[in-house]
Amino acid sequence: MPMYQPSMVVGFEGGGDGQILDLDTAVKDGVLGGGGGGGGVVGSGGVGGEKLDLRKMIQELELCEVPSVFICPISLEPMQDPVTLCTGQTYERNNILKWFNLGHLTCPTTMQELWDDSITPNTTLYRLIFTWFSQKYLLMKKRSEDVQGRASELVETLKKVKGQARVHALKELHQVVAFHATARKSVIDEGGVSVLCSLLGPFTSYAVGSEVIGILVSLTLDSESKKNLMQPAKISLMVDILNEGSIETKINCTRLIESLIEEKDFRSEIISSHSLLIGLMRLVKDKRHSNGICPGLSLLKTVCFYKEVKILLVSIGAVSQLVELLSGMDHDCLELALCVLDSLSSIPEGRVALRDCVNTIPIMVRFLMRISETCTQYALSILWSVCKLAPEECSAIAIDAGLAAKLLLVIQSGCNPILKQQSAELLKLCSLNYSDTIFISKCKLTRTIQ
């Protein structure tokens, strides 16, 4: 049976650039750990007595770049049980058997008819695949152990040092936890969260505070840690850093504060501050750093659960600012911003601010049936709140902006029945100040719609 055995470039750790390997030569020269005993395969002894499993290694490594000869042409995934056809092409066993079961008697790659439908295990290629993944896996495990140890050392260092030494230790720990899940686990297991929380206070420098917040936002915090961070002095520091920090630090502050708000013992007075809301609005309006818009809006959405915060937000002019920003937002940010405005429309001050903003109605009408059903829902709710507040004034503006035709589209669409009902009620509200004939003429409806 002819067997396809190509030469290939495969990089092994420690070998610099990849070396040209012929499969037979690779086995003969011991690159694969010996001829066919299986026990001689490099890395087969495992980690700490653990027997290595190819499937597990492939799943845990999640490598983006794998030698093309290791990839099954059918699934485009690394092969775990390679078999070769009479044409010399190699496939994953399960994939080629499924191909045959579909009634195909051809080679999927070359589309040649098979003169022999038997499949031959490609043990040489299997050993090379196993060795390559073993080396990557063992290196990953070693690095993981090294990272865990270094994270533990840094936590201990933070208990002793001050000044610039503390800043340097925090910067290194920040980098380690950002890229390694094992390091994050080690920090938590070694009591690092309480150490980090103790570094936040009224006299904490920006350099220390920004690094601590960057680390904490990467960790999974328990209720006790969150309760510790809810102390007014610590929240005040986070708000100060939110107003003064780099864009990365500002985003970290918003995410950490948002995670605290989700805690059941959270008290709204902790975040009822002009400084926090002004900082969030600055973040949302910063066109130079668009990556901060969604995190800022997400926290605004969360804090708008509290009535006192909504009143404060309206008082700093957030309504008109958000309305003017809507047209330039991407879809995800737009849904968040509309959600915030819808939440503000639930209080009298918010409804008045929306009514007084000249672009509220035209922009909301434009978003009906345009972006998503969620956006339509928020825009419809805002229009209802504004038009009900001042029916004569706002209904006329809405009709001139083309509201009637949009509402009829919603009613005739396949969207949520509740939205259809709201659209019908809003249409009725807008028509109360007109006779049927005048209303239809103002709406400029076609004969079919009439």
C-alpha cells in the first residue's frame, strides 16, 4: 500500500527555526523517541506521572499555528488518529469514515476514484503529531508552574516593600495575571486579594492605585473582597482615578465598580456622586478612545437602576449629551445609550430633559425599525414618554418626522406583540389632535395604507 510521507518543516522547542524532517528519518534518528515501542515517544511519560493524552493536549493548547501536514483536509483540525488512503492522502479516521458512509468512493482531496477502499493507520505521522504537541504541552506546563511561583513571590513581596519597589512589583504582577489564568488562581489562593485591597485608601498614589485596580479587575472576587472594596475611601479613590487615569485605567475602574454594584449588599449612596457621573460622561464622549465608550455606557446603565443616581445624571446635562452622541455610535454602544435614556425617561426630570432636547424626537423616529428590535423597543418607549408629557407639541413634531409610517411598519412587522401594541397606542395618541382626514394627509400615507 503506498503511503504518503512528505518532507516538512516542523519547529521543535529549542531548535530555533524549523528543521526539515523526513518522517522515516525522524523516527530513525530518534527525533520521535524511537522506532515503534510507544514508550519511547518524547513526553509520553507525562507531567508528574500523568500520562499524556493527545486529545487533551490539543484541546488545552488551543494553538493557532499548527504544521499543515498535521491538519485533516476534511475538518481542518489537528489529526488524532491519522489514516492514509491508496492515493497517498492522509485524513482523520472518523472524518474519512463519515465520507465513505455518505456513499463517496473517492479521495476528498484529489477526487480520484479509489481502487482500494482500505485505510492504513499512519503511525509515523501519529508519532510526529504526538511528539510535537507533547513538547508544546510540557513547555506550557513548565511555564505555568513558573508563573504560579512568580505570582506567589510577588504577593509576598508586596507585603514588605514600599515606594517604587511596590510599584515595580505591582506592574510585574499586573502583566503576569493579565496573560496567565494559573497566576490569577495563585494570587487568589495565596491571599493576594486582601493584600491588594489593603493598598487602596485615601493616601494611595495614582501609580499604585491604577496597578492594583488593573490586577483586581482580572481576578474573580468573592463577596468578602467586594465588601472590603465598597468602603467609601476605596470607592472615592476609584472615582478619582477614573477622572485622571489613562484610558486603560479608566476602563478598569468602570469594570471594577460595576462588579461591586452587582453585589447584594451594595448601597447606592456609595456611587451617588457628581464626580463619578462626570467621569463616566467624559469617558463616553471621548472620541479619541472609542474603546472606552461601551464600558462607560455599561456602568451608566447599571447605576441608572437607582433613582437618586438618575436625578443626578439628568442634573449634569447627560440627556442632551447622550442624544447628540447617538448618531455616531456603533450598534452595541447604541443599545446601551438608548437603554440609559429610556431609564432616565422613567423620572419626571428625565422626561422634561428629553422633551427640551430638540433632536430627541427626530433621532428616536429614525431608529425605529432600523437597527434592531431592542433599539426599536427603547426608542418607542422614549417617544411614548415624551409625547405623553406634551401631546400637542411633541405629537406634531413626531408626525412631521415621519413617525406614523414607522409605527405602521412596526405594527405590520413580525416583531414582539408588545411592541405592536405600544405602536398602536402611540399612533392613537398622536392622532387625537387631528381629524382622520387631516391626520392621514399630515402623515402622507399611501392609498394602500389608508
